[in-house]
Amino acid sequence: MSRQLTRSMVVVLALSLSPAWARTPVTDDPLTVAESSAIPMAGMDHKPVSDAGMNMDDKQGMTMDMSDAMDEYDMSGMDSVSMQGGAAPADARDPHAYSDGYDFGPISRPRFADEYSFGSLLIDNLETVRSDNNDAAAYDVQAWYGRDYDRAVFKAEGDIDGGELEDARTELLWGHAVSTFWDTQLGVRIDSGVAPDRGWLAFGIQGLAPYWFGIDVTAYVGDKGRSALRLDSEYELLITQMLILQPRLEADFYGKRDAGRALGAGLSDLSAGIRLRYEIRREFAPYIGIEWAGQYGGTADYARAANLDTKETRAVAGVRVWF
């Protein structure tokens, strides 16, 4: 009894684990399954069956019925119907409305990232500048506060020589995103320092060009017909994840001579530098570098009249910090 029970359990387990096509019923009938399927059943007309298991006459009739149905269905308008896009119908539901009048009740509505205001402060350069004849300090700061599409932008750049602010440029702008990587900026600029102050209306564009070049181009209009153009471009080359080489180019152009600030018309000054920084943290990175600076045109004439060098090579060392 125990042996028969064991054999029965083995058979049941084997059948349950085998695929459906392998679970063929066992019979003592000498006819095979294929032969038995060919025997017509009593009381039924036998007709040849296709490989799909359908009576050939029925298949032909179904084909004719489908053809008639396709003729009756008007397909002329299908080419003009687009699967996506196009204007929504007049009775379309507002995709931003709550479903069937339901709201969040006592729970406040979820807010997406572009509905929040964020801020950032970048001290791009805070450095000591050493040349053949002079030691000075320089800073370059940029901050913004706002949302993804609109934000307030603050820019400040200047030189400190002998403990005195020699030359400074301060801008307060309103930035608006016009594409994924580009912002337009509109605002004001104030030039200050030892020379007379100047005020400008500023309009520019700032963003990331193809191949990851940072571009900042701004045009300025001042009083008495003054105009200016400033170009600032930089690139970051990752030697390692923490060691970064940063080339940078700056140029200033003026539309007319300004004797009060010793500026000539056309290309006024151009500087090109390269800085190597080590990011101890992403937010904190000391650096060293070298910079070549030159004055041109009427600005160079003013410099020579004051017994100043029009071209010089500078060694820089400083720190880059952002919050």
C-alpha cells in the first residue's frame, strides 16, 4: 500500500511539472493521437481542416465577410487624423483641473520644483595677483535668487590695490530663461573706484554653448552716447574628478573715448588666463594660475601717458567658493 501511494505521488508531481504539450493522456488504444484526430465523429460531416485548425470553407467565408466589412467602413479620413499633436477639441478636459471636482482637502497641494525659489552664491575668483611691478587683489562674484525661468542676478568684479578699491563693476540684472541652457539678462551696471562713477543700462545673454563653453556677453548703454560691450568666456577641463583646469578669456569694448576713466574707443582691454584648481569639496577649491593682460587703442595711450605697462603677465593664487 505504501509503495503504491509513493508511485502515485511521483506520477502526479511529474505531470504537474511537465509542459502542457507533454501531458498526453495515456491510453491502451493502439491508435496514436494523430490517427485518432483523423477519425470523423459520428453524426458530423467531415471536411478538411487547415493548419490553423479552421475549416477551409469557413475560412473562405470569413475572408469574404471581412472584405465586405472593410468596404463598408469609410477609411478616407484616416490619413488626416494624427495620432499625436494638433489642437484639442472644444470639449476637452482641462489637464490641470482636479479630477471630477475632487481636491486635496485639508492637505496642501503638492508643489513642483519650478514653483520654488532657490538661491546661489558663487565666488568664482578671490585671489592675489602678482606682477613685475605690483601686488594686488581681485574678486569676481556672482549670485542669483529666483525660480527656473525668472531670477534676480547679481554680478560684481573688481581690483583692490594698496587697500583701496581701484576699479569695480557691479551689476543688478533680471534673468529670464529662453531655452534650456540660455538666459537673457536685463538691468543696470555701476562702475566705481578711483575714477568717476558711470552708470549703464545692461542687456545680455549668459549660458552654456555647445561643447560646454560658458559664455557671458553683455551690451551696455550709458549717458552722453556712451556704449560698451563685454565678453567673458571660460571652459572647464577635468583632469580628474577633483583637479580641474580652467582657461578664461575677457574682453571689453567701448563705443567712444572716456577721458575721465582713461578709456579709449574700440577694444580697450583683453585678458587671457588659465587656472588650475583642486576641489577639496565641490564647494571649496583653492587654485593657482597665470594670466596675460593687455590694453589696446586709446586705453593703451592713456596707460603710457601715466607711465604704466600696457601688457603684463600676472601670477594668481586664490580660492573658489560657492554656496
